[in-house]
Amino acid sequence: MTSQTLSDFARATSVTPTSESTFAADLDGSWKVAGAINGGYLLGVMGRALSETVPDLPDPLVISAYYLGPGDAGPAEVAVRTVRTGRSSATLGAELTQDGRPTMTALATYGSLGGLPGDVATSASPPDLPAPEDCMPMADGPREFLDAAPIVSQYDMRLDPATAGFAAGKPSGRGLLQGWIRLGDGADADPLALLAFLDAFPPVMFDLGRFGWSPTMELTAHVRALPAPGWIAVKVETRNIAGGMFEEDCELWDSTGRLVAQSRQLARQPRS
Amino acid sequence: MTSQTLSDFARATSVTPTSESTFAADLDGSWKVAGAINGGYLLGVMGRALSETVPDLPDPLVISAYYLGPGDAGPAEVAVRTVRTGRSSATLGAELTQDGRPTMTALATYGSLGGLPGDVATSASPPDLPAPEDCMPMADGPREFLDAAPIVSQYDMRLDPATAGFAAGKPSGRGLLQGWIRLGDGADADPLALLAFLDAFPPVMFDLGRFGWSPTMELTAHVRALPAPGWIAVKVETRNIAGGMFEEDCELWDSTGRLVAQSRQLARQPRS
């Protein structure tokens, strides 16, 4: 792939090896939300460093990220270690730091999604959604929302009107957001972009009328298949809100109706 | 707690410090299933070493374990490192090895479940289950099943007859198992026992007629509250079976109807 055809996402998450086990990254401030670099974007950066560490097993099968402090625009270092390598998968660890401050740490198992068996016996169903053109572009949101969340412009995100009540001050209270996502420049998603998509939608607490920042403590993502070109359907929900925390589950479905990625995160409830 | 009142589980998962950052454990062969030490029990051992590392923050809030090779009965070492410590939580890493062979590696955030805010706005509902005395004790299973799974005798596990069809050669095909669990000696569960409970039931693939071994690649557990005394209700399901792998979600509900723990694992489909 030449640099001309790199997606904005691939460029913004690119890493440069600085030793056998370290990479330099430059966190892009246009992927911020509420003053901090978005956790899904950070997962993309870390995911790329891991991918480049095991180029024959380039795809995340599962990655668990623990968020330690807010990321800021500017230089970052990703240190990678190999825990175990096998023929069809490798387990790795990684730390992302800025000026020596830990931002996130992760464990992951990588493999080759293209080389997996072809069986599909998934019993889950994709979300029932209006077509993207009948959903609400987040980029049409109020100016103050977009100013606080420049990341919105990096994606083309469309909210199902049935779960967009929060935008009109009428959250449903169900704890459910769904819609569509693709990269803002129209590039098709690869497995690393799926990692970012899993934490791109607004926090599901918005649908419960809780609009403050919901810092992610931990997010584990399963990437289950190479996504087909086109829009990705997104379903985000929470079912366990207690003790100052909540769990948030996200599913990503590709244009062929395949469940290509799932995540669950544990986050702190917003203060407001 | 005196040694007389230690539960069998506490005794079997006990660890002894051997340095500032290492613990010795003795893996108990009576927690085996299909020839390997059960992953939930291993999580209990690792969870205890982490708990003893940060005694003021003794409870797992979230732990992500990557399974690297089968555990065997006998000595093991748990090496722990502190990634970040705060006032109300600490993030740690750990490796469990036997004779230098890696068995599992994990990241975790610990805290104090007793010190969390008291809010509960959980929207999920506990599974609809007959009373424990109207469910099927797994310990009454066929001799060959019990011989292959000595762990069954370490717990009192009761299967909801509505999801026990597999035991009569009639799996439902839904990918759902539910029932009750408590420690075999009648001791009440603590947060470390919850970790073990999350991977104690038979693999959910049994309900799809797939009875081979389903090796766990990764399991992330959220422990959300101190469990009340008494039986714990268990719900295990899978919704995404594809590419030679499947995800398995487990929920644990205490006797007050509180969702006290959740896990999701990614596992390889059994060969048979």
C-alpha cells in the first residue's frame, strides 16, 4: 500500500520501530473526546504496534486493554513483549507511555483472520436498523458537541433515530445505542479499525441521561472475521450499572451480516 | 480466619510468598477436568496472589487471563508486578508458570468491593430457575463423566432441567446452560470463589452437542459486588460461534438477586 492510499486512520495510528521491542507513535489530537485521546483510537495504535511485531500473525483475535491515564496529543512510545508464539497464534503484552507516564497496558493474542476455518453458526442477530441514509449523522450534532468531540469528524457515524433520543434531551433509559459507522474518508475498515470502532460511539450512559465522561477502566475486544467492505452496524448496550461502574457491550456487524467484532468494557459512571 | 475455618477452595488456592513479587502455589489435581487443571481454579490461584500483593485493595474488580498451556497438579509459581497503584484501585500483572513453562498470564485491576458506592440500576434480570432442590446435581452424573471431571465434586452444581438435555443426549441447540453453584463444603463464596465459579460449569458447547474439550484462550471477569451468603445462580451462553472459536458469557447472581460477576471468554471449538 502506498502512502497515497493509506486511510486517515492508518496514517493517524502508524508506528515506527525504534528498537526490537519499541515503537514510536504520534497521538493525533483530532481523535480526542472531552479533552482526552479516545480509547478506541489508542487501541488502534497499540494494536498496530502488536501487528507489526508479529507480521505473519497480523490480526488481533483478542486484546484486553487497561486504561491507566488520559492520553494527550503528541509523542508516545509502545513497548511490546512476546509472551508465547505458536504456529497459528501469538500472545503478546504491550505498554503505551507518554513521557514515561503509563497511558495503557494490554495483553493480546494475534493470529491470521484470513486463515481461520470458514464455519459460521452464530445465533445472534444483527441490530434492526434503518438504512444509513435514514439515520442521524453525528456530524450534524450541535456545535458544542462537535467542538468537545473532534473524533466525531474522523468517522461517519449515523445514529438509529430510535436510539437517538438523548440528542433531543429524551434518552430512552434502556441503555442502548445503535447505528452505523465507517471511516470518515470512506476507506473500508480493517481489523485494527474495528478495534477503534468498538469504542467510537458515545458512551451508552447517554441513553440513561448521564452525559459526563465515562472513563474506561478495561476493554476486551474479540475480532472474529475480516470485515467485508462497506458500512458496519453498531450495537452498544449496558445491562449492569452498579457500584459506581457499568459494563458496556459493543457488537460490530459487517455488510454481509457477519458479527465481526465484540467488546465488553468496564467503565466508571460519569459524575454528573 | 483460622485454618480450621478455611474453605477447601481457600486451602486449595492458597499461595505462599517467596519474594516481594513471587508466590508459590501447589495446584490441586482434584480440580482437574479432562486431564488439565480447570481454568477457573487457576484464576482463583492467580487472583489470590494478586489479592495478597495489595491487601488494602483485596478484591478483583476486573481480571483478564490469557491461557497459554494446560496446568498440571503440583508446584507452580505466580510472579506479580504492579503496573499502577491509586487510592481506590491498583492495576497489576501476573504470570503463572510451572517448571518455567507459562500456564497463564493476566492483567487485573483490584479494589475494595465493600467500599464501592451503593447504587444499583442493573437492567438485566436473573435467570428464571427452579429451586436448587428441583435441579439436577452434576455429582449424580455418569461415572465416566465424574472420573474425567474430578472438579465436579469440589462444587455443588445443579443444572436447570430445562438446559440439561445434553446429559440425556438431547442438547437444545440454543447454546445455554443455567443452574446453581456453591462450594462443595458449603462455605459461602467470596470474590475469589466467584472467579472460579465463572468457569466451573460445563462448556456451553455441550448444549450444542459438542462434547470435546474447549480450551479457553482468554477470559475476562468483572466482579461487581461482594456476594451474599447462599446459592449463586449461573447463566452461561454463547451467541457467536464461528471461525473455529466461540465466545462464552457467564453471569453469576447472588441470593439477593444481585448480578455479582460477569465474564466473557474466547475459546476454541472442540474438535469433536
